[in-house]
Amino acid sequence: ISKDAGDGRCGAYWHCETPEGKAFPFSRGLSFYKCDANGKLVFAREIPEPSTKTGGAGLAFAKFGSFMMQFVPESVVFPKI
């Protein structure tokens, strides 16, 4: 668990397991939370482990996308997420 007590933010890497201590497959993830000054939860994000892995194909796709970005005109403005 990572925590920044001054800003009310914390994050955790987690997994689910059986009572015997064996991890369930595809049961890992990350969680991020932020609370306001009153301790009220104002932001939460859960990022579960994907059940399918892209492996080498995902890396090849990312490289291709990176290569293609050089052809996008500078006048194109991408929305902020």
C-alpha cells in the first residue's frame, strides 16, 4: 500500500486468494483512492487484471501506433481524458 497522508491519496496492489492462501487466477489489480479534508471519498479507481493477455501482439500493436503518430498533423488536438 502506498499512501500520501498529506493529500488524502492512497493506492494498493491486491489479489484474491483462498482460505488456504492460494491465489485465484486473474484476481489481481490496482486501486487508487482520494479523500477530501473531511475524510469523504471523492475519487476511486479500480483497475483489475485483464482476463486475456495480448503478449507480443499487444506490443507490436503499440509499436505500430507509436510509428503512425508521426503522420498525425500537428493541428490535431487530442481530448484530455
